[in-house]
Amino acid sequence: MRQSLPATFLERTPAQDTEDDVSRFRGTTIAERARVLESLCRMAAEFIAQHEDPQRALDWQDPCSPETEALLARLRKRYQHGG
């Protein structure tokens, strides 16, 4: 018998996924968020230290989609023309 994912997984939007990711941080204090950030920075430093080419890892940027590139070009053009 073939199983499928529950409907809650199949019907989710990116906005719902994002909401789930951030909802646990609502109502937290600056100090609590600072501890989370500190932990993330520590994990990133450990990752970089273990990478075979640390500088390459630091320099990496996810490529933009064509849609994002087009939007950025329009925004730059508008800015250059005082818009």
C-alpha cells in the first residue's frame, strides 16, 4: 500500500512555513534572541573552521533568480533617476 504525506504538509505555503520557523521567537527578549544569534555564529565559525577551503565558504553567495536580478535592475534604474 502506498503512503502519502498528510494533507498539512502538501497544502502548506512558503508563508506558513516561515511563520512556523519564526513563531517561537515572538515574545522573546533581546537577550534571548542574542543567545540564539550567538549560538548560530558559533556554529558558523565551526563550519568555516572545518571547511576544506574556508575562504571559499566565506565568499559564497547564493545566486539570485532571474526575477530577482530583473527587480534589482529596475530598482537601481529608478534610484539613479531620482525615483
